[in-house]
Amino acid sequence: MELVDTHCHIQSVGALHGEVFTRALWEKAGDRDPAAVIDRALDAGVTRLICVGCNLEDSDLAVEFVRERPQCWASVGMHPHEADEYAADESARDRFAKLLSRPKVVAVGECGLDYFYEHSDKKSQRRVLEFQLVLASRYDLPVIFHVRDAFDDFWPIFERFSSPARPIRGVLHSFTDSSANLEKGLRHGLYIGVNGITTFTKKPDQQAVYRQIPLDALLLETDAPFLTPAPYRGKICEPYHVLTTLEFLAGQRGELVETIAAVTTENARQLFGI
């Protein structure tokens, strides 16, 4: 059985630069050896990992991290939390754009809109998202979307950049929203990323949404080191926890573990070309 972690941040393990909060979390957990993290993933059948950047420095780190690691690929992105830093910095955006042509870069993101925290101004978030959608279209790359409490603004932007002739491909990462937004994402041909949240959410409507996701639109992810699944809450999340989420989903959906593993792995290959 082969699995793919389509969203993790293991480029920060033992790193001396990159995204500060993520590095600090790995350090606090005592994880300083990325080879050990990858080995534990391989032991659980997680044979492919996408290392997702959240700002310019972190994305550059991800690109370098995956270069000599055959199990890993990179996605480069400007997270909505970081949008204020980049909205008016043309030089930084130019440097970011150059990362798209680097080896083993398979996606743009994570990028999107986050109005739950609103660490950056909404206008800045929209501008930085639009910039990344332009790049995704130019380089014909899928997009890893982070959207929280912001779908009313997200869909008009998405629909402005996506067309039947040149659709934007991608995944709604860490999806926790409504059935209506699930259906809209599916109509646009987007995949739906599911992680450890499904194992610990207490909201019946969220659990119902996870059961509604068509198998051919489902992707598995961890968001490691965040969102550790039950029963491992309180510990650091790692890519090998994909297996825990898979087993929980299989029970909830009444499907075979092996079936979900095979289809989601193929979904990841189709979307990211890995």
C-alpha cells in the first residue's frame, strides 16, 4: 500500500532559516533530523511528500530541501498570513516568481485568503493571491489553496482566473467548510485535502462533508507539524500520520483502506505529476 502526503512542512526540520513558527515547533518537539522523519513516513507506506512553502524564504528552503531527496517535491507559496509583507514588495515577488522554474517544483501555494485570523489586510491577501494565480497559469501548475472564512471573496477571484479553455487546477487544502462550498469546489474540478482534523472534529456537519467527498476528488495530507490526528493529540504531527487519517476515513466512509489508498495516491499523481 502506497500513500502520498500532499501537504507537509518538513523542510523546516532542523533548518536554520525559513518560516519561524514552523521551525520553532519542530525544534520544541526535538525533531532535528529530516532523514528520520522521512524514514518514519516510508515505514508507514508514505512514499511521496510535497513540501509546501509559506513565504519567500520558506519556499526557497523547500526547493533546496527536495533537490537531493527522491521522495520529496516542493510547492512554493505566499501564505495569506504573509500577504502584507509581499503586496507592495515587487522585488520580493520577482524573486518568488523565479522559484517556479526550479527543479521539482510541482505546485503554487499554499496561497489564498484567511479572514479567520486576518493577520494581513484583506486587500493585500487578495492582491497576493491574484499574483500567484497569474504565475500558476503562466507555468501551468496546480495550486494549493488555503481558504478560511473567505469563500465569498475567494470564488469570484478564482472564477476570474479560471476558464474552460484554461482551468485553474488545484486542491482546497485542509477543507473544513460547508457542503455548498464543497460542491462548488467539485464543480470547478478542484480536489479536496483532508488531514487529521477529521479525526478530532466534534462537528457533525464537518464529518458529513468528509463522507460526501467523492473518492476521485480526495487527497490525503498532514500539514505536519500541525493538526496531529487523534489519538496522538499533544504530539507533533508527522507525514506518517497520513495512515492514521486514512484508517479513520475508511471507517467513517465504509470503504476499504486499500481502496482509498490506491485512489488518493493516483489522484496525487494526476494533480501534481509526481
